[in-house]
Amino acid sequence: MKNKLLHRLESIREVQLHRSLTQMQRGLEKESLRITPNGQLSQTRHPDALGSALTHQWITTDYSEALLEFITPVFQDVKRPLGFLNDLHRFTYQHLNDELLWVNSMPCLMGDELSIPIAEYGSSNVGRMKHVYRHGLWHRYGRYMQTIAGIHYNVSIPNNFWSVYHQLENSGEPLQDFISEQYFGLIRNFLRNVGLVVYLYGASPAVCGSFLQGRKHQLETFQQHTCYMPYGTSLRMSDLGYHNDAQAGLNISYNSLPEYVQTLQHAIRTPYEPYANMGVKKDGIYQQLNTNILQIENEFYSSIRPKRVTRSGERPTCALSDRGVEYVELRCVDLDPFSPLGITESQIRFLDVFAVYCLLEDSPPLSEQEQQCNSDNLQAIVSQGRDPDLKLSSPCTQAPFREWAQEHLNKMLHVAHLFDQAHQHTAHSAVVKAQMEKLIHPDQTPSARVMQTLFDNDQSFFEFAMNSAIETANYFTKQPLSSAEASAFSKEARRSTEAQRRLESEDDVSFEQYLSSFFAQDALNP
């Protein structure tokens, strides 16, 4: 019997459905720490000139007041999110004074944990909730791991693809349910294969020793204060990243939208004794939103999330349950310190091909055992991906890593040809072929390039990262925005500031009532 992937590709070509791939939509979310000229974490407030971090469309903060997050609109053209991200950097650098943006995923010189300022969002109920949630993350995970930065890549398949593909698959389901089911198939395959992306694009094999203070680790040391994995690819995706014992025991199901919603909401409603002992308030001050395994949906860390744009005050699981999956958020992308924007056009093309490959490849349900296998495989690639002798040895996958990776890239090349036909070029197949070279030559991977730079220049990670931050700042400050471009961004900053004031003046319930209403939303019956 012909391979299902090849059969689907043939069917798509026959009805000219591949042309709809030119209408895929994508957007970027990029995090970067603000630092002082000597590399310390900034202690200043979010710059007023950038507007309100609560209500600005494109410039906000993540965990810390010093952790900027840039959010692009959604575009069909691959180049446009990069162009918009470029403009956001240019505008921001006009208002940073002498501060810099850190361009590596692993953070800069870390002082005492309390020197990491938690983000503030004003006095409105929604702003207070965001702040209290971050306090909860501090008490549950510590502040250090919240300073790790990355890029989230949001991608959606166009509606005119779904309507025809629905017929090609002979589905009797309502279209919305079919779309959600297909996105969850994509997600399951992504979880099976995410280690491939981490190997090819992981760029965080080293970190300052100050980040690890008080933590046990098995990293090697270079230049006294630099800790690294000799064959590692991404410390950001390792257990040194977003990880704790409570989440380690979760078994969130990706086998259907109803199962995903049910298991995630169960974690949000289930008390966890260590958090209960901490309490919600201490001396009248909120320590966390609740004492459950997860405070809210966003606390669950995964390398990919199903998403749906939420309405004001709506919980993510309720939006998904009510209206289905709209797009997926790929969360496995390290900042590329060799690119001013942290991500390149070729990488976006690769992620597009990877996402569609995960969609079209057969995707059986995931058992708990396979979920654990996927996690084991990922951690092996995170810590030893560049070891030429690496073998994936989990019960579900027993193969030399490079053979496993080559098999997936060979199949991805068929999907890339589909993109090439749709766009009438060869850029997508070229980028997949370029990744095949990284299997033969691991020294071409970003993680290897980082380590080689440190060794060749006899540099610490801090020195390398500071040089990268300075070079990147020079790159953006040498291309200032025109007055018209700057005016448009300033206008949005002013609008956001006024929007925050309006929210604060319009609140008509107490914070306790607001939280009660928020958590009363139920999505158990998708």
C-alpha cells in the first residue's frame, strides 16, 4: 500500500489544493531581556515611550519588567513578520537610552533572585491578575528560569485548504471538529519529532554559571564561569528550563480536543499540597492565583500549543472548546544570536514545511508511554544531539539519531516540493536540503557555532553574548525609523496607555469577584 503521506500529497496536487499553501498565516512572538551596558539585568520600569505592556498590540513584557516581548501581526507573506519585527526593534532602540537587548536565549549575569523585577500591569483587575500569576510562578518555579527567552512561531492553515481537505479525507465530521482533529494530529507528530527542530536550530548550549547558583547540574565548565554541554543543543529546552515536579506528573492528552480540554482543566482545578501549604495570600498579599497544580492554562509548559484567539476575559480552554483550534503555537525555537532578529526567513520556511509535514503524516493517538518516550528522545537530543554516535534508545524509538532524522527530512522534502510548486520557486526544498547537511556536518548547527566561537576566541559565554548584544544594537541603531514610521508606533504607545487608564477606571467589581468569575468558566463539554 502506498505511503499515506505520499498519497495525500498526490491527492492535494490533483485538485490543485497546494496553491492554498501560499495563504498560510504566520506571526512571531520574540522575547528579549533588557540589560545595562555592563550586562546586568535592567532594574528600570518598562519604558513609558513604549506604551502600556498590558494593552499594547505589539510590545509587551513576559515574566519580568525587564523581559520585553515583541508580537507581530499575522501575515501571509513570509518576509512581512520579519519586516515588522525589524521595525519594532528599531523603534524600541530609540527609547532604550544606553540599555541593550540580550540576544541569547539563556540569560545574562544573574544576581540575587529578588533582583529580577516581576512585571507590573497597573491596578485594573486584569492587570493585577497578570501580576499575581507571575508571583505564583516565582513561588512555584523560582525567578531565574523565568528569564529564559525564545521565539514563539504561530502558524495557521488557510480556511480554503480545510474545506477541500475535509472532502479529500472523506470526513463525515462537522468542518470545525475536523479542523480541530487535524490540528491535534499535527500536534502529536510535532511532539514525536520536535527533537529534529531542536537539533537543527538549537542555539543555547552554554550559560553563565550565575544562572545555576544553588542548582545541581552536570554541565562542564569553561572559562571558570561558563557552563556548557559538549554535545548539547538547547539548554532552554532542557530540565534547566521551565520544569518542576508538579508538572512532571501531568498527563495532558493530545488525542482530541475534548480530552485536551478535560485534562488541562482537571490540572487547573486539582489542589497540590505544597502549593496549598503556601496559601493564596500571606499577610493579605496574594502569593498565587490559587493552590492548584496549574494556576491557569498558560502555566502548562509544552513545546507546542493549540490556540484560538480569546475574547476579553475568556479562558483559553473555553475558547478552544467553543470555537475549535484556530492555529498552533510552536514554542521550541531558541533565539539565534547570529541573526539580528533572532530568526531568519529560511528558518520560517523550514518551520512551515515541518508543520505541514506533521499535519499530513499519519498521526495515531499518543499513549502515556509514547509521551514519555518522546520526552526521553527530546532530552537526549537536547543534551547529546551533536554526538555522532547518539542513538535514540527509548522503548518507542530505537535508532541512530542521524538515521531517524534523515528519514524525516527525506519525507519533508516531498512536502517542500509541494510548497515550491505553490510558490513557483525552489526555496523550500533548498532549506530542507540545507538542514540535511547539518546531519553530516554537526559543526554547522547554531549550537556548535556558539561553542566554536567561545573556544576559538577563548571567550566566556558572557563575553560572547555581550559582543552579540552590542553588535545587534549597532545594527538597529544605524537604521533609525523615518519620522512617519516612528509616529505610527508612538501613536500605538499613546493609545495603549490610554486604554490601560480606561480599564482601570471602568472596573466595577472587586479583584476577588473578578477571579471568581474568571475561574467559574467551564469548558468540560466541548
